[in-house]
Amino acid sequence: MQAMIRIREAGPGDGDVIGEIHAVSWGVSHGPLCAPKVAAAGIQERRTKWEAILAEGEDPVLLGLLDDRPGAFARFGASSSRPGLGEIHTFFAHPDVWGSGLAPALLAATLDRLREAGHDRVHLWTLRDSAQTRRFYAKNGFGETGRRHDHDFGEGPPLTLVELERTLPRPGL
């Protein structure tokens, strides 16, 4: 039986579930690259910050559900550093849903919303050393821009992020 995928707007009561998805997936993707103390603090911070972010309502957040169980989320909006572009600020899928088709469906819905908001191009930043994440975005039309920057967590080596970008096709093309 095929799993049912549904994408919906996240609301004020979704902070805990988004926090859990973020904490677990960030722990898997970023945790091994950080000093243990930094990884533990990063996981805890991601687990507890989403109620406040959702209450602010500054950027849209979509929640992806697999068989009515939340498994992925995306936060997106206008670019914080490149005027005129859309930006995917945060995009994470719980490891339990990897390979299920939920992440590509959520990404497609996110790109549709960015296009509806008037954006022709979208960019994001991701870890240079996350081959799995970079493959996912490449399969979904993103390419590297050549821009990079280091993120210093305050302990251990800084992590290098790479910028990825893609054009959003017009509807019907």
C-alpha cells in the first residue's frame, strides 16, 4: 500500500513536533561534524525554539506528513542576503522518512509557494560535507553558486556551508 503524503501550513501547536524533527535530523546531519558539547547544545536548542518562531509568523513554515505523521518541515521566504531571491531558510526531514518521497513533495510545495510569492529564483545554504543533502538538492535542480562561508559554533572547527541556487519554472512550463 502506498504511503499518503500531505503538506500543510504549520501552526502554533506544531512547535514541539517541528522541534523534534529538527533536533533529530540536525543531530544526524550536523552532530558528527561538531564537538560533542556543541552538538548536544545544538540539538537541545532546535528542540525548543519552534513555538516562538511559529508565534512570530515572520516566514511561512510548511509541515510534511507521511500517513498523517509529521516527518519534515520547511521554513522559507524572501532572501536574507540576496534581494529579489527567495530563500529556503530551514529544510529538514526526520531520518525515519528518508526515501519515502516526503522530502521531494515538501520541496516541490515550498518552491510552488516561493513562485506564488513572486520569486523567479531561490537559494539556500547547506553543509559542504553533507553529500546526501547535496545529492538531494542536485536531483531537485539546485546547483552550486561558488559562494561559501564558514559557520563557527564557538568550539571545534567551523563548518563550511555552500550556497545552492535554482530558477523556478513558470507554471505550465
